[in-house]
Amino acid sequence: MSGHLLVTLDGPAGVGKSSMAQELAEALKIPYLDTGAMFRSVAWKLGQGSWEWDEARLAKALSSLEFRLHGSGAASSLSLNGVAVGQEIRTETVGLWGSNLAKLPVVRDFLKRAQQDVGKASPLVAEGRDMGSVVFPEARVKFFLDADVNVRAKRRFDQLREQGKSPDLAELTESIRVRDEQDRNRAVAPLKPAPDARIVDTSQLDKAQVAALLLEAVRERL
Ligand code: DC
């Protein structure tokens, strides 16, 4: 069990976990770990169809991967085998590949160990799907963010538009819905709130309101 401050943020795709993790980490002056980026990076590195490999092949490929967390606050960043994880993993397709790999115990066990190693070395805001329920059950503060799938899809849509892209809202909504269903219904570490997590529905709140609410809750607990 770690003596560090651990804050966990879990929730479905597109609910705003990453931006809230950054805000909290910046305010608390500690690093944040985007564990979805770890699943995405493994998927990107091993490639399409790797979720159909046999377990021995997957285990061997995983054993050659090393994640490191650098920096702190909003400037926290992840590297894989010494190379910074970049924007190449931030597509809905790579998100779905990550979700496919995330069903496999061999992948989950490997990443759980890597995530716990980071949490042992440093205080942390950890965001993902099973941070409070499985990876850091001892965390001092746990949140589960949720929002209606249409609200999440619209937020992602606006974000992509801001980046100069031309997303299709119906396609985006469908891909988020498929990924949610897969993440919620898998046998190992499905997406669900830890029993002691505070559930925050962000459907009617803007970013600043969610950040203020989370920060106040963390400060109350400390
Ligand atoms: O948070 P994200 O969209 O970047 O995550 C990509 C996929 O990785 C997600 O659909 C399921 C998987 N994932 C997981 O199973 N457990 C985590 N802690 C984080 C992500």
C-alpha cells in the first residue's frame, strides 16, 4: 500500500477524464497518468489484429515494452521505450483497438503492474476505467465521471472541430457507444464505479464547474 496521495478518475470514453486529470494534477502539483494512453500505445505499437494473437505471442511482445512517466502537473508526459507518446494514438480507431486489447487478461495484468509501479514511485492522479476499482483500491480520493453518450459525443465533436477536423457526429456517437458497451461488459475489470467512488454526472456542467467540484472534494478529503 502506497503512502502517497493517489486520486483516481474513472469513467467512459469522452467524459473529460484527461482534462480533469490535468487540472487536478496542476492544482495539486503532482503528476497525472493517462492509462487509456497506455492501452492505446500498446495497440498502436503491436498493430491491428494483435488482440487475436495467442497469449504467448502477446506476452513476449509486451515484455519488450517499457512505459515511463515524466514531469508533473499539466506537463506530465508518457514515453514508451524512450519515445514520447504523441497524437498518433488519439483517433477513435486506435481507441477501439485499445479497447479490444483491454479485454485480454495478459494485457491488463501487464499494464496494471506498470501503473502500480508508477503509483509506488510518486503521488498521482490516475485516470482510466478501473483505477479506483482494481489498480489503486487504496486510493485516498476516487471519482467516477459520467455523462450522457450524446453529450460526450458532442464534446468530442467540438474538440475535433477546434482542431480543424471535420468529424461526423453520428459516426462519433456510434463509435463511443460501441466502445462503452465493450468496456462496460468485459469479463475482466469492467468499467464500473468503485464502491467508495464519488459519482459525478457532468452532463449539465462545463469544464470549469467540474474542475472546481473535484478540487473542492479533494481538498475536503486531505
Ligand atoms: O480513455 P481512452 O479512451 O484513452 O481509453 C482507450 C481504451 O483503453 C478504452 O476504450 C478501454 C481501455 N482502457 C481500459 O480498459 N482501462 C483503463 N484503465 C484505461 C483504458
